[in-house]
Amino acid sequence: MTDSTKLPSGNAGSSSRRDFLKAASLTLGSFYIVPRHVLGKGYTAPSDKLNIAAIGCGGKGWTDLNGAWDNGRNNIATLCDVDDRQAANAIKKFPNAKYYKDFRKLLEAEKNNIDAVTVSTPDHTHYVIAMAAMQMGKHVYVQKPLAHNIAEVRKMTIAARENKVVTQMGNQGSSGDGVRRMMEWYKAGLIGEVNRVHAWTNRPVWPQGLAKPQGKFDVPSELDWDLWLGPAAYEEYNPGYHPFNWRGWVNFGTGSLGDMACHMMDPPYRVLGLGYPSEVECSISDVWTGPFKQGYFPESFPASSMIHLKFPRKGKEPVKMTWYDGGLMPERPEEIPADVKLGDWSGGVLLIGTKGVMMCGVYGANPSLWPEAKLKEKGDKLPISIPRVVGADNEGHYQQWLQACRDGYGKHQPLSSSFDYAGPMSETVLMGNLAIRSYFYRTPKKDKQWLQEYDYPGRKKLLWDGENMRITNFDEANQFVKREYRQGWSM
């Protein structure tokens, strides 16, 4: 990697844990400024009204553009989606918004008419869209994870600073009260020192761990398949990829980790002030284990996985974090009774301390202390010391970003998940996928015993140089730090 992919000195994602902790504390230790319309009679001055370009209008895009619209306090100036069917509701609701299929044409034609952009497309196109918008000086709200791979995330983090734009990642739980309460509990020493973390999800709820879909299908007339593919390697259209199941395919999505780890890993990442991991190791299901079991599906993320990460901390024991998906879960801590549900329907987080345990559900919701009889009263009485985001339970995450866009870069209050924070955290999430793809890597065997023609690294501990984005003990894994772009899509 060249120096262009290294974070500037003092960035929250650099190897300096002190700089990271300082940036994280500033992000969460600030008040959200209430917009003028809240204090007045519902009037929004024209100068306060942002012109928004919504790129990706279906699914999560529908939620994001409505959050950016903020009940009419901003203007949805332009809409963009490669599939007219996905954009139908948005076109109906915002008839005065100009509609495009190609984000490049939108940005070129409307560059003087828009202030900010929401990016709510499949993971493989986040980078090219967000980078193009930031290079034009547009503020961006980008869905999680920030991008498809680690190198893209690093470049986006740097570009946000270089282009002086306001950024926010769509992990809305980062603006919630739950994670702030957990930070207060931990700072007060209620559970002692933590060096063991577990996080899990019920995903995937889409197909994974299977062979590539086959068959010849006509491209729907409403869909521009070439634009949908964007920078990804060419594949023939298949309904197994679009409109929903793209998450499970390596060429387009980032699997269960990409979908949920930015929500589930956020509380421990903030509470403990973590930076880049120093190593990663994984176990996965559905691998080729012998001549009578076929399960080699490198184009698809596995049906379930377990990822082990280690985070060094200066002057302290390293933190070990384990991620579980596909129905896997950690062992129940002794402090939590057998009849108490771990987490919630979507997943959960456990921080195991020397004096007790903290637990929460998805988005950091419903945090609790264990053993309950010993710690609940102390936790309830602990005063609030970290200011809360106004409207955190509803639209606060969007409104925080929108107010920062109005205030302008360098003048706004710190955000819950600006790229300075979301970048290093997303890189950590995507380390899990790097390990998964390295698990699948295979080389021809010289001695083809038992009909096995290949050697597999399998569960190999990968040592990570975060600053330089490089695996130091298995060079073959470094091909998964970035991706090759389809011709015509290089940045």
C-alpha cells in the first residue's frame, strides 16, 4: 500500500491509542445543538434548509431519505436508484425531486444544487458513490459498513478530512442512550477491568454458505444491471443477487458481519476505547472437509462463523473479542441467571469484567449489570455525566448529522459516528471478512492423498499491521484488503 492509504498523524484511526481515546471522548462528550425550528413555531429559514440527494431509494434507502427529509425541514432535491421499482415510493412522495439512475450523472448535473448526499446502496458501491460526492465537497451519510473492504474504508476516512465534509455512518445505535450509560458504568468501575468481550447476531436471514446461483434470466426492464454491478466483477443478472440477497455474496455484500457488527461491536469499541486489532482468527461452517463432503463456496459468506479479535492496549491487558453469527452464541456468564435472555431477538453484547458483567441488545439497547442484586442499585443511582443526543430514540442520529451540515465543517459539534470514528471501527469489522476469505484460500497439493487436491490454511491466526493495512504472517491474505475494480470504475 502507498502512503495515500495511511491516516494523517493524530487521526482517530492511527496507531496512537491516546489520540483515538481523545477523539472518542470528544465525540460522546458533546451536546447536540437543537435546530432553530424546534425553538420556534415550526418555521425553517431558507438558509437552514438543506438540499439532499438520496442515492439508493428502496429498503434502508427509504428510511434514510425520510430521515434526511426530516418531515419537510429539508428538501429532497434529487433521487437516484438503478431500479425504478425500488424508487417508486420515493418518486411518488417527492414528485418535485429530479430522478436519475446513474449517480455520476446526478452529481455532475446537480453539483451546484445539492448540499449533502445519503448513500444507501449495496455495500459494493458505497465507496465509489461516497468518494465522488466527497470530492465534490458534499456532506455524506453512508450506510454501514462504510465500504466493501478495508482499503476503501481507509481512503474514505482520509477523504472526509481532506475535503472538509461532514460525515456520519448509519449505525444509529451510536447516538443512543444505551451506549452512553454503559460508558458511565464502566468509567465508574462498576464491573472492574474488562478484557473479554462477546458479540453475536441472529443473521444471516438471507441465503449464505451455498454455491453461486445458476440459470439464465432476463434483466427486468426497470433495472440497469450494469449500473447495479458498478465496480464489482461482472456477473449475469440473477434474482439471487437483487434486490435483497446480495448481502450473502462476496462480490457485492459483506455478510452477517457487515450487516450487524457495526451495531453490535459499537458499544464495546466505544466503552473500552479500542483501536485497530493486532490479530484475527476465525472458524466457519460449510467448508470442504473430505472426499465425501462438498462445502467449498468461496463466492458466498458461510452460514455461520466465529471471529476472534485481539486489541492491544497500552499499559493494560489486551482485549479479546469474539463475534458469533448464524445461530452461534457465547457461553452464559455465571453472573447471569439461567432464565434471563441473553441480548434480544437480533443479538447481544457481553462485556466481562473483573467485578461483574455488562450486557445489552442490538444498538446498545437495554443495558444491564450483573450480578443484578449487587450492581443494579449502583447503576441506577449513577448520575448522567455524558450528554445525550436529542431524539436519540427516533431521528436523532439523522438530525445530529443534518445540524452539523448546516453548521459547516469545523464549526459543528462532534458526531456520534463520523468517519474519524466509523472508519477504524468499520475496518475492524471487515477484518473478520478478511479472515473468512483467507480461510477459503487454497493452493494445489503436490501429494493428492485422499482425493484432496488442495491445501487450505483453515483456522490460521493472522497478524495485522493496522497502520499499514497488512497481514504480516500470511501474504496471500493481503489480496483481500482491497479489490480490483471492473474496467471503467477505477477511482
